[in-house]
Amino acid sequence: MALIAVIDYDMGNLHSACKGLEKAGATPKVTDSPQDIERADALVLPGVGAFDPAVQHLRSRHLEEPIKAAIASGKPFLGICLGLQILFDGSEEGTEPGLGIVGGMVRRFRSEPGLTIPHMGWNRLQLTQPNHPVWQGLPENPYVYFVHSYYVDPIDPDVRAAMVTHGSQTVTAAIARDNLVAVQFHPEKSSDNGLKILSNFVAQVTPNYAIA
């Protein structure tokens, strides 16, 4: 069974993420240990809250370099909500530099008549990498659950794996590049579609039985 490190930096509902991963057949381990991150078969970076405290907490726990090294090594990586945003260069929400793993910025939804910010509730994905393994077995334009006021704006449009429309604005809902996948929505709150996404992620993780 795959050992998946769920990274703890005081910025997320780790319990619900772990429950979703357990249902998908993984063994999640909540940790803020660089050694655990190095030993794990895959990483999940959840997150709820504001950008600046998130990257401050990661750096204060010396987790930035272990995360970058794990992604560079080819380990499957899943970012969720704020765990997507902090992969970018920076955010209009704050002043701290992000991790810079993906080029681009995090931007706030523009105000427009009748538009509710945050974007909260169920919405449909428009899959822009429809053949990516993480989407396997999903219905066309699957419904998933969002809660966010900010969205990622990658420099390279090819990293976009899904889009979502809120009001007149169509923005990035997920990115995928090599072993890295990150989503703005909450798969752990997205019913059967979310569980399928987590199961697809877990299916890509190869347990390393050589490590005790």
C-alpha cells in the first residue's frame, strides 16, 4: 500500500484530505518532517486560508526545499486549493514570494454585477487535458466543489488541466505537468467525482517496499 505524506503546515483541513485518501486505498501520513517527505511514495499538499501565512509556515518548518526536491525526483504530487496557489511565483493576496515551482501569479476574481466572491459551491470542470490519468473515468464536465476568491494564472497555458467559469470569467481550475497535479477545488468534498480523482492519483503511486 502506498505511503502518501500529507504535509502539515497549519493551513488546512488535513482530516478530510486523509479520509479521502484512505477511501481511495492509500496510507496517508500527516507530517511536517523533511525525512518523512523524502521517504514517502507521494506527496499531498492541502491548504485552506491566506497565501502569506501559508508560505511563511512552510518556510519556518524548512519544508520548501524537501517539497521541491520530491517533485524534481518524479514523485507523484497533488496540491489542493491553497496547496495549488503556493506553487506559483506570488499572489495578489499578499507580498510573500511563492515556491516558484510553476511560473505565474495568483489573481483575485474581478468584481462584476451579480458575481459572488468567493466562488463557493458546485461547478463544472472544462477539461483541457482530458486524457490525463487523474481524470480517468469521470463524466464529461464533472461537477466538483469550490471555495476560493483567488485563482492561478500560469505563464505556460499548456500546464492547465481544467478550467472553470464563474460569472463571465473562465479561470484555471487545475494544472498538470509531469508528476505534478494541483487543483483549485476540493476533491475530498466533491462526492463521487472527487473520490474518483483521488483514486486516480493513488493509482499512479508505486509503493517503495525497499523502504521500511
